Amino acid sequence: MSALETAGSPGRSAAARALPYAAVALAACSWGSWAILIRKTDAIAPMPTALESTVVMAVITGVSAVTSLKDRTAGRAPIRARAWVAWLGVSDAFNVLLFFAAYKITIAVSVLAHYLTPILVALASPLVLRERVTARTSLAVAISFAGLALMLVPARGQVGVAAALESAALGAGSAVFYASNVVINKFVVSAFSTSETMFWHGVVATPLLAAFVPRAAWLALDARAVAFLAVASIGPGALAGIGFVWGLRRMPAAHASTLTLLEPPVAVLVAAGLYAEVLSARACAGGMLVLAGALLVMTQGARR
């Protein structure tokens, strides 16, 4: 295990112990900006979801390939660890596909269902990872999820029942794969560095996503739209992904998944600030609850 992987060891200062929490929080906040990138890309030239996902995953794979050059440990990794990394690629591909499919139906229901992830991770961590879930973590999950429900549940009659159920099912499916990513990352921490994990999982995920792109979309590829999305996704795609995995390896999985709840409030603020989508009092109150839950987790990490 590299020196970086031991940054959260006992004896470190409170600031050093809080750094992984800050990395995960910043990654989650950056993911809230995806709406800007996707809308700008579609304004240049509309793209199928699978093609957008393929471009983003290819960028993540390329950037992590460069950052992993000094961490070439994969040749020494056991077969079991390699299999887990391959599964990370599969699960991340389906996480992206299902979530964006839900997003195209209705945003509010899909985001709420997708962020069942912290609940799933909190339930799975004691069983799979033998992590102790504290009362403080459970309270943070409950507060944050209540905030999401308050902020994102659509008003009565806003969407049809069938559309809401379909979007919720797709969002919940993506949450299962997202939770799998959070938990399985813990199984490869001793065999692969952060950048290697990102690279090798992308080697699996990118061609898998490409297989879902319609042939007609490849023939009608717009170079400007692809170039914009590729450059723009370096931040929230590659760098944020590396930062998230780096932080995840240094904290309990339940803490990391709770901090990802910062993404939806940022997305709501982006929509209000750039696209004139008015924030209701309910949305503001829900956002404050999400922030309160994240703060509980972050302060606990600094005191550990």
C-alpha cells in the first residue's frame, strides 16, 4: 500500500483526517454541475445518453491512465482483486445508464430514488465490510434523506403516476449499482492505487457503454459537441472521480455515501442560478437538512 493510502492513519492532525472528507464533499459538489455540461452539449448537438456516458467514461479512463503511471501494481494484484475491479466497471456503466435514463423522464423523482445509495450503503456496510455504523452516522443519513425528500419530491400532479414509477425504478436501480461501487472499492484498496482503480474500471466500463450507443449516433457524431463534453468533463468526471475514490479509501463507506448527498442541492442551485428555476421555501429547507447531515459526518471524521 502506498504512502497516500495511509493518510488517514492514527496520529494525524485533525486537518489531515478531515482532508478525505473534504475531497469527497468537493467531488459531490462538482457532480452537481453536470446539468450545465449536459445542457451545453445538447445545445451544440443533441447526443444519446449512452454516447454522452461513453465520452465521459473515456475521459476518466484517459486521465487516470496518466496519473497511474507511477502506481503500476496491477501485475501483482491477485485474481480476486482484478475481478472486483472488473465488476466496478460493469456496475459503474449500469449506474450511469440507468440514472440518465431516469433523468430523461423526470429529474426530481429520479434524483431522489438514485440517492437511496447512502441508505443501501449504511445497510450493507455492517454486513459486507464489518464497519460499525454509529448513531451519529445513522442520524446524518436520516436527516440528509429527509432533506432530499423535502427538496426533491415533485408537487402533486406534476408528473404522471406511470412516469414517476418508471423514473423511480430506474433511479433505484442506479442506486443499487452506485452503492455497489462504494462498497466494492473497499475490497481493492490493498491491491490497486486510487488512479489504477479508476483506470482499470474504465477499461471495462467504456466499451460496455459504447455497446449501447446506436449505430446511427456514431454516424451522426458531432465533433464540436464531443470535444466540448470531453474537455468539460475532466473536472467533474476524471478529477472528481479520483478525489472521491481517494477519500472513500480513508473513511467508512457510510460516511462517503452520505457526503454524496451534497450533489442534489448543488444541482438545484445551479438550476436556479443559471436556468431561472425558482427555489421554493421547501427546497431551501431540504437543502439545509442535507447540509446538516453532511456536516455531522464531516465533523465526526475530523474527530476520529
